[in-house]
Amino acid sequence: MKYDVSEYTTKRGSKGLIISVADAPVVSMDFEFRAGYCYVDDFDHKIQVAHVLEHMMCRVNDKYRDPIKKELAVTKNGASSNAGTGSYYIGYNAYCADFEWQRIMELMRYEICQPYFTEQSFKAEMRTVRSELTNYLSQPWRMLSPKVAQTLGDKQKTYPEHIESLDNISLKDIKEHYRLTHRAENMHFIVAGDFTDSLDRLYAELEKFDLPTGGEWQELPCDVLHAAKPTVIKRKDVPAISFTFCMEQNRELTDEECEAMSALEHILSGTMSSRIYGQARDKGLLYSCTVGCSSGKYNTEWYLDGRANAEQLPAFFDLAVRELDKVKRGDITEQELADAKSYALGRYRMGIQTTGQLARYLSGRWLYDGLIKDYNDEPDKINGVTREQMVELVRQFFDANIWTIGLYGATDNKMANQLRAKLKQLFWVNK
């Protein structure tokens, strides 16, 4: 996909990327604020303030005080809008046909700049949020992941703690979080579509986002992580054991390093012939598992997740330890590397088919540290991956010695400690 990218700063200080794609029939727009859970004033007791605020913003605004009329205004020509809350952000997005991008952007402006906070709306969304969070309590990964992250030093709360916080929140808290975070300087945006002949109109529409000034683009919090004891969440009524083995480094990986870890992911768990997943399936040890890597501005996680019956877990971890140790010792064949590159190049060709996909690709890094990536550089990065690079990165993760395991289901601490002892063999000092 051919495209041009330019940066634009409004007179009020909001910054964004304009992605121009000739003849694109769809326009994608995203507006993001550093306003997520980590920025809640009383993180320990009122963490859900950010989430409830996001729900209220989407429900009604000062222009459309009836949620049904607001929804109909958005969708009448097939457009869609949504919002989400994460550790760092509250984001608002919309997708629409090219002929109505101005109308939809105006509706997004009402949503972001003209909230309508009432006690009625607050109570309705509190009930909705409570229902959403309660549903997560039956999902193993939702329960396990934040607990494991907590033990490693990540600033997170578990979902039971999220639910408890709802009892401490008032409408006043919602209004105050909006006031503090929804400032012009704390808004970044990404708009993608065919703006060949309409850039001036786009700039004019963006200038209409009349948020108060006097804020700043909030810094990302930096958590210093450390090794931790196993996490065990016992559920006698859940026979299958969900597990995670995760390692951390206190640094961000480069794009080239991320490509190397992606290639390794393919070798270890990407196919039915992969080293860990493929062998485990052949032996009947589990149905699925995933090796993956996630890099942030300050920390990078490398993990092995899956689900298995309790009686199969020891044998699976024996297999995983054996294969990870081989990689650490440099046992990666040229054929494995070539196959991983071939797979990545194929996924690259299929990866950007819409303006929304392109926007997400570019935003992933730019919203963290301001780097504008070029999608057309990806083949060179993929082809540049070496076996030595993968091995060195793997050794760095083990040398950092920041790791833990977590189990969810009909299990106990004895099993967790048994598996930890197997994994600990991997943390030998490189010579």
C-alpha cells in the first residue's frame, strides 16, 4: 500500500499523524489520551474511574443527550465508533466511508469535547462496567495475567480489585479525571484516508477540537521489574490448567530485535511442526500454546502461554525446557531461519490491506516514543534477521533473571514449585 505520512500540531497543542492513502474508500480516525488506569489520581482505590469515564463519553454528549439518537447519528451510513481503556490510554476511534469523514469527525468532536455528565448516565454505566468486569472473573487469562504482572512489579490491579474500586467512585471523580486528562496537549490523533484534495479541510476540522489548554502529553510510567515466586490461582472446578512462563528485560527492543523475536516465535510455536507447540501436539501433551514477545518503552516481555491437563504439565515443561535450552546454546538451523523469514514476508504482504490496519501499524510505536515507522522497510528488517541475533536476545532474557510462572485451575503450590525447578535450569550463566 502506497501512502504518505505527515505530522500536524493544532494551535492548541494536540499532535497527530495524517496518513494519506490515494483512492482509499474508508477513513480511519483515532484520538488517544494518556488517561488510562495508571493516571487515575487514587490508583489503589479508584482505578476504574478511567474505564467508567470512557463508557460515559461514548454513551451521550452535550449534542446528543439520548444514547439511541447518538448511535443512529453515527451508524446511519454504515460508520462505526468505539472506545477503549488500557493501562496508559483512553482511546476513541471511528471508521467511515470517505464521503462522510467530516460528519463523523464532527461527531467524534462532540464525544470528546462536549461530555454530558449526569447522575443517571453515571449510574447506568457503573452497572454496565460492573457487569463487564464480573464476566472477566470466569476467564482464566483475565484472572491470571494481572496477578502475575503484579508479582513482577508491574503497576496493575487484578479484576476483583477493579470491581472493588467501583464502590469508591462518584460522579465527581469522573468529572475530575476528565478535567485533568482531556487537555489539548494530552491528545494525540491518527487520521488515515484519501486526503489528496482535502488536507486543508482536514486541518480545519482538527482545529475545531476546542479542548482546554494548559496540560501536557503525559509521560509513560516506568516500572522496575524483578523476579518473583510462582503465582497460583486455585480453582477446583477448572480441571484444565492455564499456565504462563514469562521473562522480562528492563529495556525496549529495537524494531530489528522485534523481528528477530518474531522469527523465533514462529520456530518455537508458529506451526504444527514447530519445536515446542508441534512436538507437544504430536505427543498429546496439550491442545495449544504460544510463544510471544511484547516490547514497551521501558520493559519487554517474552512469554510461553498455554493450557493443559494437570497430569501432562510436567512432561510439557520438560519438552519446553529442552527446546529453549537448545536455542540458548545456539541450536537454530538455517532452514528454520529461512522458513521463519518466508512466513514473515508472506504475513507482511497480507498485513496492511485497510487504512485502519495501516493506522494501527504506525500508531503502535509513534504513540509510545514519537517514532514514525515505514511499513515499506519491513522486508529489509525481516531479511536482516540472523541466527546469532536471536540467540543473543534469548541469552539476554535469561541473563536478566526477571521471570516467574503462573498457574490457574485445579492445581497447587507443589505443582508450581515443581515446574519452577525445571525452568530454573535454564538460567545458567553464559560463558
